[in-house]
Amino acid sequence: MAGGDTSEGWRTSYGRVRKDPFRAVEDTNRDRLVRLGVDQLDRSARVLDVGAGDGNLARSLAGLGLTGVVGVEYQPELLALHPDRRRTVAGSATALPLPTSSVDAVVVMDVLHHVPQAALPDALAEVRRVLRPGGRLFVCEPAQTVTRRVLDAALHSPLHRLTRFSRDKRAMVDAEGQTFVDWLAAEHGFPTTVRSAGFTVELFERKWLHHYGRWRRA
Ligand SMILES: C[S@@+](CC[C@H](N)C(=O)[O-])C[C@H]1O[C@@H](n2cnc3c(N)ncnc32)[C@H](O)[C@@H]1O
């Protein structure tokens, strides 16, 4: 299993920063999904949520009216918290436990930066395998933007001690570990990696702290 930095410390701080004092996580998720165009899918589309975690994104996908969502998650501690265990399976992004050409769309949100760089082509090959021809891959991952560089500098200065939220955010960044550092260093090359895996781009943009990509399986 190709995993990244998803330790106990990471889970704890991730759980805390999700309680963003400025914005409900549901609103952030919905904005991201709409920006990607996930809301344009048929309501009955077969959608795979890779790195489903504790069901955070599943709730937002259901909120868009999508009824055919299945999740794959490799941390048993998070899987156990998922609200719909019947439609969630244990497995890794690099060995998806789904048949070939079995889904219309794959959503990957804040997951690939946990996957070691060397395993990214395997993860994308797996996404391509389970997608039907013409199916869509939606990706939202951290981007190395100016905003992120400024935020990162603040989090690594004494300023991070000012609020509980910024302390938790710093703890999470520290716990993310090497896959996150490597991801940010290589993030500019991600579109090339996805194209090489057999996808064509429909949308790619960087905004604030993330990039948003919609890709079509060739
Ligand atoms: C930051 S959370 C995001 C969860 C969810 N996608 C969301 O947007 O709320 C990252 C998730 O990816 C999972 N993950 C990391 N590497 C994975 C892998 N190789 N295969 C499957 N899941 C993975 C982690 O266990 C965690 O649940």
C-alpha cells in the first residue's frame, strides 16, 4: 500500500482544523465541487470518492444530489467513522478495489499530497482503469501559490501562536511530513503527469491555496 503521512498526530490536527472558525467545511467543500463542475454530473452518475476519510466529502456530494457515490479509504480509523459504511471500501489509491471501467467520475480532494511522488503514476493509472472512457477525474489539491508561501511563512513564525486555529494549522503542516513537502515542490508539474497518464485537460486553475483540475479520460 502506498501511503503517506497519515499518523495519529496528523489525524488529530486535521480534525481540529476542519473546525474552521471562519467558514463551515460544508460551504468550502461545496464551493470546491462547484468550481470543478461536479455539480454538472447526472444525479445517478457512478462516482468514486478516493481517500473518502470519515465521510466529509461524501456528505457534500450527497448534498449535490449525487446518489451513486462509493468511497475508498485506507485508514481503518477514519473508515470506521464514515456515515455510509455499506458504500465504502478499504483500499489504497494505488490499488483501487473496483472493476475496470466501472465509474463515470472520480473525485480526489486533498489526497494525492499524501501519496509518495514515485507512486503518483500508479494512482493515476488506477483512476484511469476504473473510469469508463470519457469519464471525468476531478482533482483539488494544495498548490504552491504566492498565498500559500505567505501563509507558510506566517505559520513558521511566532505569529502562528496567536490563535488556537493557527496553532492547529501549524501542527497539521508539521505532521503532514515529507509527502506534502515533496508534493508542493513538484506541484507545478502535476498537469504534465496527468496528461502522461492518459487524460486531457478541461479545466486547470490555481486559486488561493489549491489547484482545481477537471480531466477527461481519453
Ligand atoms: C486530507 S484527507 C481528505 C479527505 C476527504 N477527501 C476530504 O476532502 O475531506 C486525506 C485522506 O486521504 C486518505 N489517503 C491518503 N493516502 C491514501 C491512499 N494511498 N489511498 C487511499 N486513501 C488515502 C487519508 O487516509 C485521508 O482520509
